[in-house]
Amino acid sequence: MTDGTRPEGPRNVALDPAQVARLLRQRTELAVPPLILDGVGRDAFMQAVAALGAQAAPAEAKALRRRPEAAPGVGERMAAKAAAARAAAEVSEVQGGEEGAEDALADRMTAALDASSMDYDTVRETAMACTRCGLAETRTNVVFSDGNPDARLVVVGEAPGANEDKTGVPFVGAAGKLLDLMLASVDLSREDSVYICNVLKCRPPGNRNPTTEEIQACAPFLKRQLELVKPDALLAVGTFAGQLLTSRDKPLGRLRGEVHSYEGIPLVVTYHPAALLRNSGWVRPTWDDLQLLRQVMDG
């Protein structure tokens, strides 16, 4: 790794995610020039992936960071929060009655979510009370986000797993460690420059695939998150995230390898870290996708 000058000769680099993250934080605090990770080659990256694949212990949960309230005025924020709270309360109180009543109230909740004055904290509070689909009955925790809400990059996954449902934090465990390694290989981290969320905020039982209805029910939350964070680029990991953000019903292998656009934001699609732990043959194309992402972010 260098900061603009190359070393005297090539050498193998043992890529340790914790050390890389610590180095990046130190450089940020010291306000030194950008770090160019040209000393970490593909082979070193692939070796680190293989080492992570042997680990199964879940990472410790990290505290969620909330976006400071900005933009809208105090009165607008209070009105938006009140509308969301009323809608959420009404949805939760429906226990039957007239056919379609719960759907109508859920639609009111979505309408409040779509309001331009709804700030980050209100969106999160609305998600925490959401009952738009059956996953609300089986979840332990709503998994809203992790990382920096002022990030340059947003990573969008598919749905929480067992560890995420338990902790309320996306991408923990072995897949989370691998994602952190992937981000560090292109000079990014969830602590400083990345915001992480999922298409679904609740875990599907048994980690089954999300249904079309569940994706449609949760999509307004993701849409509003992206509107508020305003990243420079998006990285979709996994088939469902890639298909939703590209609006293309194609296999992941045909979505990756090119730069898409979501609402004017450059979008790169790649394999999910959990899939890499199961299939080492996808590591090399994932490395290529990360280099494409770095090129996009470098302009």
C-alpha cells in the first residue's frame, strides 16, 4: 500500500481487515492525502477471502448511527413524525374488520414515507413500526442500516440473516467480515465512507428468498434512504438487490461487469459476500467489480 509512491520492489501483503481499517481511520484523522491500495493484488485478496471462509463466529454488533436532522424546518419535521406515528399506530391496531382495511392503512403509512419532509430519523422510526407484510410477525429486530449516513457509497444487500435479525445490524458474522475486507481493498469502510442497508428490513424465516410482495412492501424505505444519503455510487450485492436497483429481471452474472444507473447514481452489481464464502470461483469476478467501482468513485 502506498500514498502516491511505489515501493522499491513487489512484495506479498497479508491483508488483515482490522489493521487496514485502523490505518484508514488514522489517515483520516491526520488529514493525509488519499490512500492508493495498489500494493494489495488480486492473489492477496483471494487468499484473505479463503481465510475468512473458514471463520464462522459472528462479529459483534455495532451501534447504529443516526443522521442529524437537517433540511426541513422544525415544524415540518414534527408534522411528518406525527403523521408517520399515527399511520403506524393505526396499522398496528387493525385486528380484522372490513376487508382491505389493513392494506389501506399501510398505504397511508407509505404515503407519509413518501412525503418530501420526512427526515432520516422519522423514516427509521416508521420502519421500526412497520407491519406492511407478514415478516413483522416473525422478526426479532428490524434491521435498518449501519455505517455513515453521509457516506460516498451505499451498499445494498438482500435481506437480514439470523445474526442480523438478532443484533439489528446488517452484515455481521463471516459475510460481514468479508464485506469489510472487500471495502477495505478499495479504500472504503463502513466507519467512515460507506452506508449499508438491505432491500428487506426484516429476516425471511429460514433465510428463504424474499417474495415479490415483501420486496414491494419494503421498497419505499430503501428508496427514501437513498434519497436522504445521496451517495456518489451504489454497490448492489446479490441478485435481488441487483434486479431491484437496475429494474432488470436478469441473472446476476448478466448484471455485473458494467455500470448501471439508479436515479442518476452510478450503480455496480456484484456477488453477495455470503455467496463468495460458498463459491470461490466468484472471487475473481468480484475483485474485478470492485475495481470497476473504484474507477467510478474516482471519477
